Amino acid sequence: MLKGHQSWLFENKPFIRSTATVVGPFEGRGPLAKDFDIVHGESMMGQKSWEKAEKVLIEEAAKLAIENAGLTKEQVQFYIGGDLMNQIISSSFAARTLSIPYIGVFGACSTSMESLALAANLVNSGSAKFVLAGTCSHDSSAEKQFRYPTEYGSQKPPTAQYTVTGAGAAIVSMEGDGPVVTSATIGRVIDMGIKDPFNMGAAMAPAAVDTIEAHVRDLGIEPGYYDLIVTGDLAKVGYEIACKLFKKHNFPIEQTEYSDCGMMIYDYETQMVQAGASGCGCSAVVTYGHLLNRMRRGELKRILVVATGALLSPISFQQGESIPCIAHAVSIEAGREIL
Amino acid sequence: MIFLWAFLVGGAICVFGQFCFDVLKLTPAHTMTLLVVLGAIVDGIGWYDPLIEFAGAGASVPITSFGNALVHGALQELKSNGWIGIITGIFEVTSAGISAAIIFSFLAALFVKPKG
Amino acid sequence: MANNIKKNLTRVQQEYKELAQSVEPPRPILKNFIRAFIAGGAICLVGQAIQEMFVHWGGFDEKKAGDPTVAVMILLSVILTCAGVYDKFAQWAGAGSAVPVTGFANSMASAAIEHQSEGMVLGVGGKMFKLAGPVIVFGTVAAFAVGIVHLLIKGGGGS
């Protein structure tokens, strides 16, 4: 049901019945490697192009999530997915393979929570029994599309971020057990005039702050309600800006632990990622892999995942536009048997 | 001696390029374009050839010398064939560089896959 | 250039821009300058060495040795690009790897290799000049302009 201006309260508490995460070799060398279901040995994954490799990622994650839920793909009503590729081909072609009625969405790196929020809404309202929500990204296909050919020698500035090669998928349903999705807040597009595509963190931070503030306002809660509030991929620069913005707005973020997926998935010492990670896959694999594992172990009871996305295209940038951004928040709480 | 100057002059031109990257915040494409145009202008004034005499590869290896070569071609043909030479001569001197880049890049694409 | 189109920022956006700039980690300018100097200088040294070899052992004269030298430098750059090494070197060297003609070759080889997945004609052929195109276009236009200026100032067919 609608809560406040832009949020949904899922009074029936749909379950995240199962999840699956598939990543590339670089992510497999990071601190969260043990939380991922499949770690590929090479980023081309035996395919003929980066784009085809990205399709493999999301297909594998989707199939594994369905399998982990104890279902067949024929039982899933809808697949809600999106990615960074032009015309979201990775998700569309995976939908072709899965043959599940498909709702394609584009939220750039906020797609993980955008799709999860929609999936939870469909299930909660009785519009579906089983919904698959998933997203993916691939560093090389993103570089090729948004920046430079992967073998091109360009020097990345310290504000740059490394796109996660990974896919995360989840099955949401009223049946089963596991962590529950309790609410979601759909973000507005926020543009503070940042134009530098090598500084996404600065572009996205205001959107994250706006959505988090809207969430607590709409639901009438304090940030301390959550054990952990985590943003999708602000990375070092965006994270620091968000902290400063919270302070400026007198928002009591210190009531809870505030962290960022883009700062968790790589080891800054051994992996050259400048400011940190980005990409649709970042928030997806960190949430569905690492955070939900912590929740299943009883370490976390209530979390708010705020995936952040930058809605630019190479053409909008070349035409002198700044970078509009968006953030979608989903609250996930430990399943009933843990509480 | 020319080795020393090649190192110093070549290094200096690259530092100017780095200045464009870090201080002027230009993209590599914009920087290289600026350098090539500067090379063309410097040769138009007649100062690039003396620089090559003095610094050897320090002046002929950076992309600025591409601008120099384009102008050389144009002016050579202008001198020998009149005004039409400005158009017919432009690629004459740089032909080796452009042809080599095209051919080797093509061959690379035939045999190599990107590594990400 | 994107910077040329000025967008009027509201006061809130102005303030935010200042906040963002205050947080932005500064580029290590001095370190980058030194690295660019060393890398660029070293590549030019290699070029000089190759040129000397062509003059002393290849039978080329000073003027004509430039062509095979450039060709060899381009070949070396393409090989390093194929090996997946040039981009790693470039993260360290910055303009030191981009400014020499090796950077030009790397831009073409990397684009050709990357777009092979779209076919030889439209992928390799059509996109090879993605990054090098501006250099050729503007170089040509600049040379044309210089030629015209020479023509007007000095007259054609002789200086």
C-alpha cells in the first residue's frame, strides 16, 4: 500500500525466497569472494564478446536463483530486470532464454532495488506468486560503451570507479521463508549539475540522500530503526559527500551504521579501483550475496539498501548535459524465525 | 647529445600533455587534437624543423610532429604545384604513419581478442 | 567540448559543486608530471635509437629514416596493445604514453581489437578511427589553414 508520498509498505511481508550471485575473476579476488555463488575464472567467460559474457552472467544468476527456490522457470510469473547496456540487451536476451513474461527496467546502477521493489509490490498485492528480479553489469562492456576500448591507454583519475562484473538475482514470493521485504521508496531524479562522468559518486550522492530522507519521512521512522543503511555504489568520494550532506541537513544518520556497497566489494590495497566499485551488479551481488548471508546468520536484523544510479548516456555527456541521478530504497528484515 | 635532448624535449611535450589532462581537465582526444594543431602551427611559423634537428626523436615521436608532417606535405606541394598542392600534399609525408597504423591495427583485430 | 556549454547553476547547485570539489581527492599532479616526463622521454629515446639503427645499418639517410622509425614505433605499440600491456603502462605514464605516436597507434589498435566483435567491416573498419579520428581531422584542417595562410602571405609556387 502507498505510504507517504513515494513509498510502499508491504504489509504482507513477501519473502526473498532465494538469491543467486555470479561474479567475474576480479570480484573473486576481493574480500567478499566467499559470499558469491559462482566466480568465473576469466571475464570473457568463454564467449565471443563482452556483451555475450554479460548475458551469461545474468542467465546463470537467474537460473540459479530459480533452482535455489526449488522452482522451475515455468512457475515464475514475471522477470523484472535491467542493466547498463544499450536497450538493456543483457536482460532482454536472458529473458529470451528464460521465457518468463518480462518487464524490462532501466535505472542504471539503481536497477537492483528498482526491480526488487517492483517485484515485492507485485507479490504483496497478489499480482504474482513468484517474481524474479535481477540485474547485471560487466566492467569491459561498460567501458566499451560508456568510455574507451578496453585496451586503450587512458589514465583514470582518483574519482573514477570500477564497474563490477557480476549479476545478482532474487525470487520474491509469499511462500517459503527467508528475509522479508517490508517497504520500498521510489526515488526522484536529482541533478546537481555535476558533469564529470569520471566522478559518478559526486553526481549520485544527492539522490541517495534525497531518497533516504524521503523514506524515513514517508514511513514515519528514524534511521535508527535499521541496523544498517547501505548505498549502492557511491564509493569513497560519494560516500564522504553523502555523510557531509546528512550533517548539513541535520539528518541523524549516526543512529545507525551507514556503509556503501561500492566500498565493500574490492580490496583497496591490492586492487586498483581508484574510488571503488560501481555498476548494477555492485549493489546486487553485495546485497544478495554478502548482506543477506549476514542476515541469514543473524548478524543483521533490518537493513535499508539504497541503490544509486547515474542516468546519463555518452551522447548526453557529449552534448554538454550534466548527470541526472536516482536512488531507490528497499528495506529488508530478517525472516520471522530469526526475529 | 641528441639522445639527451630527445629525452628532455620528448618528456617536456608529454608533461604539457599531462598538464592538459590534470589541470585543464581535457580528455585525451581533446589533448591530442590540441597538440596536433599546435604542431601544425609551429611548423607553419617554421620552428618545428629546427626543433627536430636539435632534439631528434624528442620532436619527431610526439603526436605534434604529425601536425608538422601534415603541414610539410601541404607546403611542399604548394611550392612545387601551386595552390592545388595545399590539398594534394597533406598526407604525403605522413603516409607511412597512417598506413602503418591502419594495417597493423587491422592485423591485430584479426588475431587478437581484447583482454578487458 | 562539453565545458563550453555553460549551464546556469542554481544557488543550491553552486553550493553543492563547492562541497563536491572540497571532497574530491586531488590528482597527484607532480607525480603525474614526473611519470609523464620519464615515460615520454623514454619512448622518444627508443625512437631515437631505432632511427640511428636505420641510418647506420639500414642505409637510410637522416631525413628518410623518419618513416621506417615511425612504422616500427607503431608496430611496437600495436604489439604491446595486443598483449594487454599498453593500458596498464598508460595508467602509470599518463600523457607519457598517450602523446607519443605510440599513443596514436594504441588508440587505433585498441578500437580495432575491441570492435572486432561487430564484424570486420562495420566493427573494425567502421570504428577503428573512433579515438584517432579527431587527430586526423583537425590535423588536416589545421594544415590546410596553414597552407592557405602561406599562400596568401608568400604567394604560391615559390617562397
